[in-house]
Amino acid sequence: MDDRNLWRSRASALVEATLTRPRIGHSREVARLASELCDRFHGDEEKGYIGGMAHDLARELDVAEILLLAETDGQPVRDWEKDSPMLLHGRAAAAILLKHTGYSDPETLQAIRDHVTGRGSMGMISKIVFAADFLEPTRELVSPEFRRRTIALSLDEMVLAVLERKMHFVRQARQALSPDSLSLHEELAAHA
Ligand SMILES: [Fe+2]
Ligand SMILES: [Fe+2]
């Protein structure tokens, strides 16, 4: 097995050993769509695949475990993350992937951390995993029409459309918007 397949297989095996069936299916679809988008936008397909596969590794843990894992990346836990610790499931997932497989590519780990809320100044792999998480075809809250229209856009337009839809859901649920989502929105809307 060459190195490429080795890391993909390790990430897939970890996801299969960690998550429940529906979420394994979601993770596979995000990996598939993220690698397709990497191919289209000239990103590293392996990073998209592994980022997509591993992004929700911590999604089924309880908040106390998520907090502990997230803190291992050395970054501070900010006030809004303390208020809604599920926002940290990306940071916790990156920590799990690193700890259990040794996969340490910084861009991929950052994409996994960024997938929950987005963030200003995201790199290409972060943008791709963020969009693929929302647009993969098994997500029921996304209509086929929205998916088709959004996937056809440029990468920044795609991320903006996904972000606006996610922000709409957050507002509908009367939850607070993360400052990271707001700074991504400001950045993308300025160039739209
Ligand atoms: Fe997630
Ligand atoms: Fe997800």
C-alpha cells in the first residue's frame, strides 16, 4: 500500500470504529465530495478526502470529552465555545485523528477544526470541507435544487451560500452566531 492509501485507510478505519452507521455514511459522502471539489479547484485530493472523512470524529462524544480533547491543540477555549461546547467538535475531531493515526498535515487538521462555524482567512481545504459537509447528498435539510445550484458556483461563492444558509438555521434556532462565522461572512460578502 502506498502512503496515499495508507492515510486514507487509517482515517476510514478510525471513523468506522468510532461513529454510528448514519454518521459513517455522512463522513464518507463528505470525503467523496471534498475530494471531487479538490480535483475541480486544484487542491490536494488526499487532504480533502481525509478532512472530510474525519471531520465529525468527535460528534458523538459528550461535551466534557469534547472540551478536554479540544484543549489539547494548545489554543484557548473562547467564551462562546465555553457557552456551546459542541462548537468544539471540530477541534476535538482533529485531536482524535492526530492521536489515533499520527496524521499531522496542518491544513487538513485546520480544515477539520474549521468545519463547524467556518473562520475568516480559511485556506482552500478548509473551504472545501466546510462546503462539502453541508452539500453532501444525504443531508436532508438541503434541497436537491439548492445543492445543484450551489455546487456549480466558484469556491468562495459556494462557501458564502453555505454559510448564509447555516447562519439562517442558527438564527432560526435562536442561537448566537459565532464570531468566526461572522468574520468569514464579512470577508466573503466584501468580495461577492
Ligand atoms: Fe460537524
Ligand atoms: Fe458533518
